[in-house]
Amino acid sequence: MNTLSAKDSLVMIIDIQERLVGALDKDIVVTRAVKIASAAKTLGIPILVTEQYPKGLGNTVPKLKAVLPENTQIIEKTNFNALLEEGLSEKIASYGKKQIVLFGIETHICVHQTAAALIEAGYDVYIIKDACASRNKYEFKQGIDIMQQNGAKISCVEIALFEWLKGAKNPKFKEVQALIK
């Protein structure tokens, strides 16, 4: 399948943390991450969150943390490739989802390395480009390009939300549509 399915999706949010967001020009990535996380919560799509060395880089930004489902697991990591953290590959597999919707900071480091590992593990990886960021535009572009070359599908917030909904008759349509108005 070349489009997202709410029943087959798992959302992975990579390192949208206080100090990393503070190093960016704007926090647009936070606003877009909030939209995806809110839609996933509404549609019952599970979410995993990673935090790279939170002692030094801070925790997930409060605006995003506030919309996460209660049972969202936040995984502390020191590896750039999140799948190298003990037990995380098994945790992802336990959801039984084949589509991983992936986004966060920094595109060319942690998002890219995690995407490569997920693809290698056999998952369909969808990168939400407009919810990703790097401090440098060139590195951001290179990160997106290499993920696409590796087989990731490059998407955006609105495409993901409407692919999950499938149509206006979805009982959650108005609730999800309100997130993008």
C-alpha cells in the first residue's frame, strides 16, 4: 500500500526537546508535531517518543507533551539511531504495525539514522517532512534526500492526516480537520 492506514500506523517522534527546538530559527516543527500527535491520539494510533540525552538537551517540549496520550512511552536514548536502544526494536514490533510515521529533530542525524534502521528492519517509513528540522537548511535537505534514496516515503502533515481519515465520512473527520484550520 502506498498510502497511510490508521490501523497499520505507529507514530515515532524523535527528540523534539527544549534545547534542540531552541537551536532552530522557529518552532514550526512543534506546531506541526502537535497536529500529528493530536490526530494520532484522536484516531487511536499509538505514539512512541524519544529524547536524546534529556539531562543535557531537556525534555520533550511541554506544548507537545500536553497532547500525547496518557500511555505514551518516552524513551531516553544516547544513540542517534533509536533502534540501537535496548528493547526498542522489540517494543516497536510489539505494536504489530508495518507503517512507521517518523519525524523530529535533527533530520540529518537522529531521524535519518532511525529511518534507515526501520527500513532495514522491513518497515514502511513515512517521513513527515514539514514536522522535521535541522539547524542548517543544507543538512536538512541532505537528510530528506538520503532518507528518500534509502526508500522512505516523504510526506507532510496534511497528507498524513487525510490518508489516515480516508474520507469525509470518517467519524473523526471534523475533529481531525479542525487541527489544520
